[in-house]
Amino acid sequence: MKPFGLLTVGAHLRRHGFNVTLLDCMDRLHPALFDHIPGYRTRHRFYGTGHYIKEPLVKPAPVRHVPRNYSRYGLPKSLVRRLLETSEKPALVMMTSGMTYWYPGVFEMIALCHEIFPGIPVMLGGVYATLCHEHARSMSGADHVLAGSAVPEMLELVSRLTRFPLSGDIDTQTRPAYDLYTRIQTAAVRTAMGCPFRCPFCASHLLSERFSRRDPEDVFQEISFLAQDLRVRDIAFYDDALLPDHENHLDIILNRIVQKKVRVRMHTPNGLHPKWIDPDSARLMFRSGFRTMRLSYESIDPDRQKEMGYKVSDSDLVSAVRYLKDAGFALRDIGSYVLMGLPGQDLKEVADSMEFILGQGIRVSLASFSPIPGTDSWYRAVAGGLIREDADPLLTNNSIFPLVPDPVQRKKLVELGTLAAVANQKVVRNESPFSDGDWKRKLRHLLS
């Protein structure tokens, strides 16, 4: 998890003569952690993933009814304070924001920066600042809040605040300033901004107004730099649509990686469209270093597939898995997303979708639905009385199934997630969950 947009802005400002420093509060490899916490060790799982440090907190009022713990993840606040207090006083603080329901951490950071750097303006951008713009403007405490990719406005504002001449736009080929990290093993790459599709539950079109691709050669050079110069081991593609027209885009990048023998492991956490996976693209992805493959499936329900513009069908998924397996991918490294907690969605639809995925011999990732302000699904939920238009963003947290009013149904969704985790463990061991009588009995009981 990397602040891709913030790093790109930092690279652009540095190119124009600014002295830029980075504090990534989600950096599990931050050198100060090893001094701050005696015996601290990074707990890696696989491919650079791992657990974040967390500090339990008192639950805020909007989610006090949720029967789950509430924590702050990332660098301990005491360490963040020390790092800020010992840093050089900046002329401007630029801060990004992630999920809408993570905003309390953003508020804490803004308050801390104002306390430690009185009089220094704080500029807030990112996902939360875009999707909950009025909430951020009125409540965050930031001096300036920018929405979307308002790059010219941002640069003009930076110029005015710092009295440093700056104008224009950020070059689409600008590479994120990953060299600002002291130690780095993983990185994110985007070969394009936006998405050519418009799924009702997705906010991609709100974050990037249009779909635009980068020059394939420049993307290759960026991957080469990360792998060979910075020694990055694992790269995750942040694209929302990596595969469409791959012959004229992704294939060019991957062929260059193969030709130049760039050694790096690549991953697709955002999900790939199965319909664009063919035997040739599958073989090329395997040869170039792809490892964990995530496919976007969402649901087995025909009406749901129609609602999403038929971007995937059952046969697409079956064919994609076969092509990936034939290309050399282990089935345990292939997974597919299934949505749950959608408005009006019954448990059987989720379970049937899950069983279909597991029936292909691959892992299933149950993705809890989050109602994102500004999307078609959001407006439908508001119109249906499932959520208020002025609801606190904390109530959009997917882990609390915000659009499932029945507590019994919410409990069953959690139990279904547990069954999915057990099934995935069996897939990793090359076993079939369907041969486990106890697993099948629990699933039947859950659906009864």
C-alpha cells in the first residue's frame, strides 16, 4: 500500500526545485520503528505483505453499536509526533487520504501538523477529500481541500502559498518519487488512469474523469528502475482496467520486461477482467513475472452481471482460469473477487458465487460492499432509505455491512467469510473444500 498520487506530486514539485520529504505512516519498514519499539520485527507473510501495527481506540459515536474492536493502524502516534518534532519546519504540508471511513486518522494528522508547525498551511487531497469533499472542507481542519485530479489548481495554490513560481500540469509520465523511502521492498505502478467501464458500485470515474494510458516504454522504464535501481521485489498494478486492448499496451510493457530480463514479481490486487485473458496473454504474464492473479467476477447472478454491463460471464471466468493454469500459474496463486453485502442481495447469491469460484480450484476473496458517495449504488441506497445522504463516512465502512440492516444476516455474512477462509486454506494445500463433509455441512446450515 503506497500513496501513489502523493508520491507523483512530490516528484513533480522536486523537479521544479522544491525540497520534498516524505512521512508515510503506513510504512512497515520505517527505520524509526526499530528504535521506537524494542524488538520490533516486520512480520512478512508473502510477497511483501504483512501486518500493520495497531493501537486500540475508543469507538467513535457513529460506530459505537458495532460489535467489533476499533483501532488505529500504522506508525504509533507517539512516533509520528517525534518524527514531526525533529524534522525541518516545512513551508507547506501536503497530505493525502485513503478510504472515506479512514478519515479520523487524517483529522489526527492535520491537528498534529497544526500543533507542531503553527501557521504552516496544510493541503489535503486524495480519495476521502474527493468523495466526501464537503465533509472534509467543513470538518477536517485542513487549510485547503482539493478534490479529484485538480492538478492545475493544486499547482497554482502551491505557487501562491510558497511564493515559488509554478504552473501548468503534471506530465503523465511523471514517476512517483519512491526514492524518498529509506527502505523499500514493494511499490505500486499504474499504466493508466481511470477506467473505460462504469460499474454502479465503483468510484473510479469520480477519482479520474477520463481513461488515459501512459506510454508503454515509459512504464517499462519505471518498472526497470524500481526493480534494478531501488531493488524493489514486488510490484502491484493499481490499474482499474489493466487488460483491455492488451496487445497494444500491456503486452508491449511485458515483452520489454522479458527481453531485458528484468526480474520482479508482479501482482494484480485490483482484479483483472477475465474476458481479456487468452492463451497468449496468460503465457506472457507468467513469463514476465506475474505471481498473484486476482480476477474480477463479483457475482453468479445473471441480473447482477447484466447490471455491470456484462463485463464478465461464467464462461469468461472458466476460460481465464484454464488459460492461466496452462500458462504455468499455480491454482493457489489465482483468486477471484465476489461481492457481498450489496443492497437486497441474499446470502444464497453470495454462497453460490463462492462455490462457483472454488469449483474452479482457485481461491475466493469475499469483498464486502462499501457504499461510496457519488456512485450509482450510493444514490440507490439513499433513495431506498438504507443510508442517509449526510451519513457519517464511518458508516460506509465495508466491514460493518452498512446496507444490511438485519443483524442476523450480518452475522451470517461474517460466518460465510470464515468458511471462505477455511476453503482457501484447503486450496493452498491443493485440497478441495467440497471433499470436507464438515465444511459442506456448515455451509448448508448457514443457508438454512
